[in-house]
Amino acid sequence: MRAVITVIGKDTVGILARVSALCADNDVNILDVTQSVLQDMFAMVTLVDVAAVDDDFAAFAEQMKVLGEKEGLVIHVMHEEIFNSMHRI
Amino acid sequence: MLNVSDILETIKMIQQENLDIRTITMGISLLDCADGDIDRSCAKVYEKICRKAKNLVTVGEAIERKYGIPIINKRISVTPIGLIAGSSGGDVIKYAKALDKAATEMGVNFLGGYSALVQKGMTAGEKALIDSIPQALAETERVCSSVNIGSSKAGINLDAVKLMGQIVKKTAELTADSDCIGCAKLVVFCNAPDDNPFMAGAFHGVGEGDCVINVGVSGPGVVRAAVEKAGDCTISEIADIIKKTAFKITRMGQLVAVEASERLGVPFGIVDLSLAPTPAVGDSVAYILEEMGLEVCGGHGTTATLAILNDAVKKGGVMASSRVGGLSGAFIPVTEDAGMIKAARCGALSLEKLEAMTAVCSVGLDMIVLPGDTTAEIIAAIIADEAAIGMVNFKTTAVRVIPAVGKSIGEELTFGGLLGGGPVMKVNYASPNRFINRGGQIPAPLHSLKN
């Protein structure tokens, strides 16, 4: 299964590194990344394969959330299917 | 890859605008539990509910974790107990106790189906059930009750209407110590749907299968935010925006319903296309109407804006789900909606306006606190008026009113949680006694000459 990680917050050095490191620690493969910096606001959307954490998806999402809180960012992990069903006919 | 703004929109809906799945309700048929002996019958009822629903709460929680969408309630609806009570006889309260025990055991907060369908007449079992409602609601915590007293095909059973006026009153008296909460668990219907997942009116209709999963979505906050973002545009554009938003909300309901049905190995019944408010700020249907351009909900223009909202929600939702049903539409429960409570407190929202609103939206006079001295006949007449609107317009209407024992205008009831609380509303005391006491059957309406 695939999930979408969104990271929003003030741009600082190493955001991408920390998010991808946590993914690697959990054996989560990054499939696609788009990011943009508007003035000093950073927004990143990452598509990942979460097959490895299938049973513990909620725990992985929680780890990301905690990382976000530590770094002063809002990090959100959600199942890809939600976006597909909501925005595609 | 997905569009970034779509992704951000969805996350905003869930995190800031209170988008959630309001309920996953498992409908369970108890027709095969009827037994000549009431104790055996109750044991079978308890056993079947526990067997069918044993994974309901864990599966609901697992889906919540998988998708990151809050699923507020997991509930159960069962075959109207009036039908089962007919075969067993005996003290019907035993069924209420068995249902309450099963609901507690399964970890669901409400179980609906302590119900009777008496639109054209009453069997001995149904009469016994209705008579037991006040005691059942006072002595159980999670059981919800409903009675269907009319339909567009059968007309309105005025004898049952009169009886329900007394039952509502008595239920309030028996639960007077806990803010008359019994009445919040009792709904009187006209044209009750068989597949409604929402409490307190949920029951598993006789035309349904053995077991189904019905899902009710919610999201008044999302619709309000979308209307607010639109700014000054025409009402046609507003209707279109609501349609698109309802589509997205319902898609989420469909996703969860299909997943729940697969995981539980139970057929998917319907998605209820609903806008169900909660007392939380920003989760109000009244605020959508105000965002559409009213100073306060309840003023002139309320019925028209509500009609637009209700219609657009259905149009968007129908496209988004493979099977729809239940009560589908906007709900207007006064004590459960922050905007309605505010409007009722300042006197802008009256019982008469609410009645007009029910002609164009889902359900009916819902969660309205009446003065404690409202007579059983007046409550019966409120039920008759509301049922007449449903009968003539071929729609579901319902009455869930709470006569606040010992309280009058200016005082309030507080239930807490999703049921909220609100002020006692003004009632017209002119006597309907002679009409209500006539009894008999109000004939079903003509299907032609529609004017």
C-alpha cells in the first residue's frame, strides 16, 4: 500500500533529510517527491510505499507527527486511497 | 502523482473543518431469534448480536488508523423488537435489558431497534413494547427506541400518535433526574427508512438481509468553509460548490463503507448522504445557512437556503456512492448544533420555523427542548403536524422532543457529548385535545391532483 506524507512549515536546513531518514529507518521506500518553497514557507508532498509498516501504519504516522512537532513543522501521513477516492471519479 | 492542492484540501478538511465518518452501523436481523419463550428469545438475541458484531469496534478502529479519518461512532441497529415481542409475549423490558447488555459487551455507544411499526395498527406485542418504552429508556443506558406512526401509503395512526404523546411525556418524567435524557433516545417517525444508520431512529428493517453495514458521513464544517471561500457569488454557484463538496465527503464514506464491509465479511448496505452537526464550534448546519447570507438561522430565508443545501447535498452525494439510502440530507437537531442553539437562545429560531424547515430537509423536529408543562396532547399534536408534512410530501419526518420536567422558558437542559444541550423553546398552548382524542386513522393522501 502507498501513503502520502505532507510536510508544511517554516523552511529550515535538512527537512527533507530528516523525513527521508525516518522513512529509511522504517523500511519505507520513497516513490515520488514534490516540494515548493513559497517565500519562507516550505511544503513537501511525498508518495511512499508503506508495505513494510503495513501492520504498524498508525505507529509510523505517529513517529512522523512527533518528528514534525520537534522540528516545528506539521507532518501528516495518510493512505493514498483517501485522496484517490475523494478527488477522482 | 496526486495534485498537491487536492492533498492539502483533504488534510485541511479533516484537521480544521471536522470532517469525519459519523457512524458505522451494523444492521442485524433478529427475526430468527423469535421464540415462544421470552427468556430463550432474549438469550438468542444477545447471542446473535455478540456473534455478528464482535469485531465491529476493532475493525472500525483499524480503519480509522489506516486512513487517518476519525470514525466517531460504531453502532448497531436491530429488527424492531415489537415484531419479536409478538411471538414471545412476556415482559418486554427483558429485551431492552438484553440489548443494553449486548451493546455494552460490544463497546458500541448506542443500539437502535427498540421499535414498533404501527402506522396502520398495533399488534399486542407492539402495544406492549410501546407501553414499556419509558421504563426501558430509564433503566437502560445505550438502547434507542423509535416508533413509526404514519406513512404516505397507510396514512397516520392517530391512536398511536395520542399514545406517543403520553409516552414521550412519561419518558421525560422517568428520566427527570438526568435532564430527561430518555427523550433524546426516542424518535417518532412518519415514513421511517429501513436502513438508517443514525441514532436514535436506527432500526434494521424487515426487508433487509441478515446483516449489513451502513455508514453515515458528516461534514457541515467542510461545507461551511467551502461556501465561505466562495465569497460573493450567485446562489447557483453556491449550490454547485455544495454539490462538489458533498461529493468529496461522500466518497470518503463510500471508501470506509466498502472497507468495513470487506473486513467484517458483511454486505455493504448504504451510505447515508448526511450533514450531521455536532455541538463543536464549526460543525454546524445553521452556520452554513448563515454563511449563505442569513443574519441568523431562523429568520426569513431559512427555509429557502436549507432547501438549496439539502438538495445539493443529495445531488453531490448520489454520484459519489454506489448505494445510498437512510435519512440522506441535512439534519437540524437543535441541541446538537452550535448555531441552532445560539439562534434558539436569542429567540430568532422558533418551533414554527423549525416545522417549516422540516418540509424541505431530512428528518424533522429534532432535539427540541419544550417547557415542562407541555401536555401530552400538545406533544401528540406536534407529532401529528410533523407526520402530516411527511405523509403528504412522501418524505421521512420525525419528532424527537424533550419536555424538560419542571423547567420553563429561560432555562436550559444539558446532555453533554454529541447530544449537546439547549434552551427551552416557546410552545403554542392552544388546546388540540379534542382533535387528538378523536382517535382513528388519518387517510393516506391522494397521489394525483398535486397542487
